Amino acid sequence: MLARRMTDGDAATGGGRPPRAWTVLTGGRSASDEALVVDFLRGETRAFGELVRRHQQLVQALVRRYASRPDDVADLAQASFLRAFAAARRSLARLERGEPGLFRAWLVRIAVNVGKNHVRDSARWRFEDASVLGEAPSIGPDPAASLERTEQRRRVRAAMTRLSTRQREVVSLRVDGALPFREVARALGITENNAKVHFHHAVKRLRAAMEGGEG
Amino acid sequence: MSGQGLGCQEVEPLLAERASGPLEPEQAAALERHLAGCLACRAAAERDRRLFALLALPPPGPEEEAALRTLPERALAAWHGAEGRRRKARAAVVAAAVLLAVALPLGRWKATQPELAAGEAADSADELSQVEWSAPAWDPDEGAPADEDTPFLDALALEGDGAFSLGDSG
């Protein structure tokens, strides 16, 4: 639960300004992301930790796709949060209006961009080779089936690299972030219908690749 | 969606959506009802499940998890570090702006000084030539000029020096 109260310093702010409120975090479920960001930017540092904890799994899931090494994941996640807070500071008025989901949409979009920039800088794309995150070829009781699965994975990931950037982004937000299409669309600045169209075009090619076609 | 439930054609796109992430609760319920009675769509659903399993990344390893456990604290420290640098950079910009605000008018003022000096020098030269021209025509043979002329000439010499020294410095 979250309660709002005045700090001792509020009286000191005086003048014609509204009193400065901050959020006491005791669970955080009832405070919106936007309210927490505003609290943080007004000096309540605990709101920062609460927001990071709230979204770090999502951000981690999104940036892992672009990480070159396991160590990169935390760095990319951190960079995403810092940029999202910096963006929030520039658009404080919008946040104060309480536009729901705004911060999360920024965060998702920024995480994807941070990942893409990292890939551009390191000139590699993670769909093709996920081994850097500790993935080993699975050898089950049926070696022939395991080999076939490994080959399918290679073909599907290769097909991912041949998709358009937008298709890849939609698939990645869906697979890695498990986001509803409404959120995928908002993060990418497209309509929900458009997001689904990109998704289904991509799926057709990926299915063909899995079944041994070109993809 | 009809009152009869979803047909196979309507279900086909939902299969990949279901395999890749969440569906709207109503859609999910209608899809489950259809799959319960349709073998072909269940096979297609299994194909899409395998497809997205191939795309999924492996779960995070212990090293990755450990790094992420401390993310809130590290990110906050990084934010404060960046804020400190930002404040310093802003202070440097303000200082530079103040310096410019002071230096620009001073520079402009100084830039006008050589012209003044040159003008003054020219004036002095004119005066000197006039002095020579209008100098009392005493007879050298008659000795030094009269005492009352000396202060005037001394003052003129000082004035000339002053003008040239200004011109030199500019």
C-alpha cells in the first residue's frame, strides 16, 4: 500500500508553490509508474528502486536478445533505466498528467533501442547465435531428434535475421517481453492491427524455415 | 467470433499469438474451446509452440541473475554519478557564458582603441607640424627662447608621447 505525506521540508518550500509530496513505499502496488517517476524526480530516491524492481525482469528479458556476453545484460538494463528516467525528466509535465502506461512504453522502446545500438556497435545479432548466454545443444535420449532440433533452431534464427527490422521487433517484444499486442504497438508507435500484421508475416516465414524451407 | 464459437480459419492466427505471448482472456477461452474439439488445430498449435520454443532464449544463468539482483542500487548510483557530471557541466556552461558576457564587450571596447589611438596620433602629428610651422621664430643667435614658451612645448611633447604609447599598445 502506498501513502502520501508531506515531508518536514515542505513547509520550507513555502511561497505559492504546491507542497512537495513524496511517496512512502510499503508495497508499491497502488502507485502508478508515472507517480513514482514524479516522486523520484522530486527527490524521493526510494521510488527509483521500486520502479527498477518493478520492471527489471521485463527489461532484462528484452535486452538479453541483444547482449554479446552475459555481463552485458545488466549493463544494457541499467542503461535502459537511466535513459528512461532522463526521458521522463524531459517530459515531466506529461507524467504529472498521469498518462497511464507512459513510462513503461518508454522503457520498452528505450530497451529495444539500447539493445539495437549495442548490436550495431558490436556488429552482431543474437537471434542467430544464442550460445553466449549459456545455451548448449540439447542432447536427449534420441540423438537424431536432438540433432534435428538443433538444425531447426539454426534455420529459424537465421530466418529471424532475414525479417524486416519491424517484424523482428514485434516478434522479439512478443517472445522475450511477453507483451500484449496493445503494448507492443504502443512501444513501437504503431497501431495494434499493424503490429499483428507484422507478426503474422514474420510467423509465416519462420514456420517455413522450421519446416526446412527458405523462410 | 460467432455464437457458434471460432472456426478453424479464425483460430489459425490465434495459434501463433497464443504460442508467443498472452491473449485477451475472451480470445483465449474461445480458442481453448475450439482446440478441445479440433485435432487439426491442436496439431497446428503444437507446431507453433515448437516454433516459439526454438526462438526463446535460455533462462538466465546464475552470473546474470547475480548481476541483476543489485541492479536497483547500481543504477541509482550511476544516476547520481551522471547527475553530478551533469551539474558540473551545467556550471561550466554558466561560467563560460558569464565569461563571454564580460569578455565580449571588453573585446569590442579594446578593438576600438587602436582606431582612437591612430586618430589621436594623427591629431598630435598635425599639432606638431603646426607647432613647427608656428614656432616662434626666434633667432638662434639670440639664445634660448623666452621662458614663457617652454611649458607649452614640454606639455606638447608629453601629449605626443602619450598618444604614441597608446597606439603601440593597441
